[in-house]
Amino acid sequence: MEKDSGNLPAQGRARPLVVRQRLMVETFDRRLRALDGPDTLRSLAVLDAAAQSLIAMVPADVWCAVLLDPATMLDTGGQHEHGFPEGVMPRLFEIEHAEQAGADNIRVLARRPLPASLLSRTMKGEMGANIYYQDVLRPEGLADELRVVLRDGRRIRGLIVLCRACGSAPFTAADVRLAAALSAPAARSLRGSFLLSGIDRADVPDAPGLLILDGDHQMHYVSPTAERWLGTVPERHTTSRSLPLAVGAIAAGARGVPPGHQVTSRLRSSTGHWLTCRAWRSVPRDGAAECSNSGTSRCEPLTYISIGPSHPGELTAIVLDAYGLTAREREIAQLVLIGRSTSQVAETLHISTYTVQDHLRHIFDKAGVRSRRELTGELFFRHYLPYLMEPPLSKDGRMRADPQHGSS
């Protein structure tokens, strides 16, 4: 296990907390400004800048930063160079995404008002009763874990995890408040990073690939196209991995639903494309033969994963959400983008024309445009969306559940 912070010096702890919070956020802003240009200001760079800024103030022995799909809370890439050992990840994903267990599970954190949480505080000293501590932290010699969800409004866009080993100084209440202070600015920057996209050169074939994993989540089959897309998943590790953690996360998510049911996640690739991952399980007809071939000791359903470019129609709501539009503003924007007049929008949504006009002013301000025509041009020519599906669209083409009830 890599020790990233040495003796964990109390860097800057003599300063008042409010000063340390301001310095941390200023450091984060400087890291963003130091990036080469708009095309480099993508989600992984933003996430890395946020994590590095926090670590400078709150050191850790093991830490990682993860991009999350707001719809499913599944990992879609991240910074894992100083994270958990590879052997820990299958059980971690099983707890996090299949069992969805543990007092500080990401889906529990999403429903809490505060964005940062310390496991020992949540467990009130009863760490031994926590399955995540038993199976992940304690075997690696880790004493505690601090998590901060990167939340913009009600959307969870990322997660930073900091762990300290047994014998290291414990996390403090001030550390938790520092982590919480980074949540909103980092999430806003992540949201903005989705808008800074270059021209799609169409130099990658528009086709999905297929992976098949056995019961132990080992690669059973991978098509050449899937292998190419896997190489664009935005993750950093100390060693090369045959399976990105983002794919391992969605595979674990598929294990949490009955065979035949599909789990979907979307991620921004390192080439600037949007990718859609779909995972499902299916028990093979000749179960014994498949189990024997995979080398597993028990017969478990195989996990199938397709990965490939997202359909343009799927991305409309992602882009609108990235501008920070409210649910009502998204409804109005979608109607406007398919040519509805103000009176038609008002009639469809059962609101007054004055209310529609007021919402449109807010929409134009958030998108940085001055008219319906400019709004259409912004989405079609900047984000290359050739057509829009008929409303109502969900936030990313499938998110329909209220975030307060387990989805965001």
C-alpha cells in the first residue's frame, strides 16, 4: 500500500479555518487557470486539480478522486494513482454498487445535506460494525476514511476519498469542513468542463464494442472495438490495468440487479467523445461449461458490457444540465429548441407567457446567449447535436427518479 503523505504534517493548521478554506479554493482556481487551454479543461483535469488542492491541506496515506455518473452514482473514470490496491477493488465495488451497503455509501451521502463525511464519526466509534471497514479499510491497515461528494445543486458529479493509516494522525473536524468547502466550486468546474469541447473530427468509428466478464469479473472476452474504447476511459493509475475501474463499477452495478436487467452509465472519454456503457447479466444455457471455461468454482451469470459512442439524442439533456438549468428551464429550453413559440410552450406546460419569458431570460443568461436563435446555434454548432428527441427528456435521457429517493 502506497503511503502518499509521509508523516502527515499539519500543513497550515495554525491558520484559522476560514483562511485555509480560502487558500484551498484559490489554489484550486490557480490550478485550473494553469491548464494549457480550453481543450485540456476536461473532467479529469478538473478533478485532479480539486483533489491535489485538498490533499495539500488535508494529507492522506491513500486517496483517490472519482468521476460519477449523476444518474447511477457509478464511477466513470478518475485519479487512482494513490488509491486502493487493485486487489481491493472487486470487493469495494461489490459493497459500493452491488450491495450498496455501508454507513457512508455514496448513495447515502447523496441524500445528506452536508457534502463531507468521516466514517468514524458516522459510526460513532463502532467501526468494527461497518462492512466497508471490515472488508476494505482494516485489511489494508487503514484506520479511517473521509469522503467528500462534489455536488452542484442536487447533482453529484464526483467523489474524493481520503484514508489515513493506523498510526497516522486522525482526521479532525476542521479537515471535514475543509473538504466540504471544496465540494461546490469543484462540482461547478466539473459541470463547466463538459461544455468545453472541441470539434468532433469523426476519426473514430461510430460503433460500440462488447466485453464479457466471468463471475470473478475477469475478462472472458473483449472485442477489438471495445478494447479501443477502453483505452479512452479517463483514468490514471500507477500500473496499467486490463479493466478500467469505471467499467468494474458498472459491472458491479449490474450484479445488484436481476439477470437481464440493464444498468447504464455515460462518461466523457479522453478524446472528448461521450461514451455509453451498458451492463447486464445473463445465465448461459450451458452453465456448467461456461463455469468450467472461466475457471470459477461456482456457476455465476456472465456480465456483458457494451461500450461505444453515445447517440446524439441522448446527450441533449446532459448539455442542458451542464449549463445549470433548473428542471423547468430544461423543459422550456427543449420545447424552444424544437421550434415551439412562447404561447405554445405556455400552453404545453400550463403556465403564463410571462412566466415563459422570465424563464427564457434565465436560460439565455446561463447559456451566455441573447436569443432563441443563439441558443439553438450554441447547442447545435458547439455541441453537435443533429436532432432533439421530443420532450419531456430526463436529465440525461434516463434519470427520472427524485435525487432524494436514491438517484440524482
